[in-house]
Amino acid sequence: MPTPFRRQATWLWPGLATLLGTAVQLDGAPLWRDELATWSAATRPFGDLLRLVGNVDAVSAPYYLLMHGWVAVAGDSVVALRLPSTLAMAGAAALTAVLGARLFGRRAGLLAGLLFALLPSTSRYGQEARPYALVTLLAVLATLLLCRALDRSPGHPSPRPAATWPRWAGYAAALAGVGLANLFALSLAAGHAFAALGDRRTGVRQRWAVAAGGAVLVLAPLAVLGRSQQGRQLDWVGRPGLGDLLGLPGSVVQAGVVGGLLFGLAAVGVATRGRPGVPLGLSVLLPALLLFVAGQVTPLFVPRYLVFVLPFAAVLAGATLAPLRLPAGLAIVLAAGLLGAPEQAALRRTHESPRSAPVDYPAAVRVIAAQRRPGDGIVYAPRDGWAFLDLATAYYLRDDRPRDVLLVADQVRRADFWATECPRPEPCLATVDRLWLLVRGEHPDPLAHLPEDRAAPLRARFRPTRTWTVPGLTVTLLTHPS
């Protein structure tokens, strides 16, 4: 019989490894556009936040509400914004170990949890102020609660009757939580359905259907509102091809070789571990296929939406490695971690994709802060896309930023993430003699990359005085000839 320490170590070490790993350089990478959206939403007054999700990003409303409360207590530093994801990912690693131990034994659980802890994606989304770490935690919790509801009494030759309703209620609540964190992650229920509908005990199928149906009913209003906003929210997503499908392991794990190793070991686990492995395998495979198929007809194919399946792949991989002696299994897990080390280093410099094209907002605003004078203005380009240059400047410079001279209506007033500018720039530009121009991309002549209706008024009134380029951005100081 295992000692309490050994039972605890099964989940403790993966949880600690993930917590410590994701905490390293937690604020190393600048906030990227999606995190800036989180900050913008979470720091708005409650009424304005509700107006925002009524117009855009309703599917993230539960997360924004959570972060609204968190920021009120913990503040909005980079570390504070990302810390909930760090804690959630550590919890996901611990529960991955518990799930693996429950299904395939303690060694499998320990190896699964440690392997999950060392994946580049675990650090990537454990260091991001977005809901992917939270949905991963809830997905593993829901699966564990399903196992508990389907549990058979050890030591009895015949299975117990179906679990009582409180267990199914807990499962339904966790499943609803999965959908509240990320609606697409509700596709996890496809793998759960195989486990529940294959159980022939009286009442199991009916109770699972009621629990899953209850979760769907809770999520239906959010799904309807989110569907109405999808075209605006995901207008940048293209239709996936076969190459995108085949590249999913590397895209989701954030490292091609490590993704191939993880899913290869998981496939062996499905083939060799019999009945317990099949539902887990389907919990990985079916969401991926659904994402690909849905992406053919609607903009949806975003590989990070599948982060929640990685614990189940890790459990299957741990089951594959469990028959080995523990040092051999740990050596393979460590090798996977070493293979992912370059990506681990890169993701702590930037969260942009590809990582070879970082966008260094802090460096750009440092240039402005060092040279800024009272009365300066600023113009952003582009303003109507997903660059969020104005949000980045507002976050890193706060009240010390130059005046947004073209601004007519800001994001809070519009109840979205964009701003309305002067329809005729000339009168607005006439109010300043020094103007900062912040442009996405690195350009020796940034005015040449602006739309002509914006570049012409700037050329007419100002002359470039100096230009700085930082990774992904160009900063130009324009002055009016005296």
C-alpha cells in the first residue's frame, strides 16, 4: 500500500514543476494583442464591461468578469495579469497526474504530469492573460469527475449501480465551466460520451445525458451571442488545409518535434491500454477533427483552442512509458523537455507568432517617454485592425502618454476594442506642433506605409525629425516647421 507521501508526490511534483517553470520570467515577454484586450476589458467599469461583451468577444465574458474582480484586488501589472493562468496551469498539471494515476497507476500519473509540465505550451499559456490555462484545468477536472461518477467499487466482482445525482451534478458544473472558459472546449464531451454511453449499468447513459444536456443549456445563450459576433471576432482566421491538420501537434504544443513525440506516445497508449485509453484518445482526436471540419465552413481554426486536450495526450503518453523502469521513463520525459528548450526560451521573449517577428511595445514606449514634451500628440497606424498600438501605449505609458490627437471616440465609449478617428485629420492635427507616429512594422519611411488619406495631411503639416525602429514597430517624431 502506498504511503501518504508517495500518493501526494504523484500530483505534487508535477504541480510544483509547472508552477516554478511558468513563474520563470513570467513578465519576460511583453503583453501581446490578446492580452492587451484582456487588460482593456478587465479594467473597465462593470457596466462598460457588460456593454463591451454585448458587442464583441462575448465568449470571453466569463473570463473577463473573473479578471475584472482579480485586477481589482491584485492590480494590473504583467505578473498580476498572468498569475491566474500560472496557477491554473499548475493545477492542471497536478490533476493530470491524478487522472493518470487513477486510470493507469501512480507511475503513469507521475510521468504524465511531469511530461505535461515540460511542454512548451504549458509555459506559453501559463504565462498568458487569456483563458486557455483555465479551460485546461477545468477540462481535466471535468474528466476526473466523470471518472468518479462512473467509478466501480474496488473489491466487488460486479459494478456498482450508477452514481448518485450529486456526483453527476458536480460533473455537469465542471463541464459547464469548461464551456464558459472556452465554448469550443465543450467538444470534450464527445470523448466523455463514448465512456458514458458505453457503460451498460442502469441509469448511467440517462444521467450523463441529463448532466451534459444541463451544461449545454447553461451555455446556450452565450453560444448564440458568440455566434452572432463570430464574423467580427475571427475575421482574421483562414480556412485550414490538410497541412494545417497534420501540423496540429506541433502548433498546439508550440514545438514540432515535442508535439510529434507527445502524440506518438499517446497513440501507442491508445493502442496498448485498452478500454481506458480509448475515451482519452477520442477526447484528443475528436475535438481536433471537429475544429478542422468546422474551419471549412466558418472561421474557427485556431490551434490554441485545442490546448485543453494536451493533458489527455500526456496521460496516454505516461501510460505508454509506465511499463519502463522509472529512471528510463523520467529520462524520456526529460529528453522531451530538452527538445522543447529553444521554444521555452523564445516564448519568454515574445508571445507573437512567428517568434521570429516579435513586437516590442515596451521598447517603443520607452523611446517616446524619453523624448516626450508637454503638449505632444500621437498618431497610430494601423488603427482599425488587431495591432492595438493605442492599447499598448495606454498600458505601458498610462497617463504620461502623448495626446491622441485624432481620437473622437475611444474604446470604452464605442464598447469594443477600437477607436474612432477624425474623419478630416487636418483640423485635429493643427492642434499640435510635435507629433509622435507609432507604426506597426519596421520602416525607414513610415509615412510611405500609411494610407494616403492619413499620410498626406501629415506630410503637409509636419517634417520627420527622427525615426527609431524597435522589433516590430517604428517610432517617428514629426515636427511642424517654425
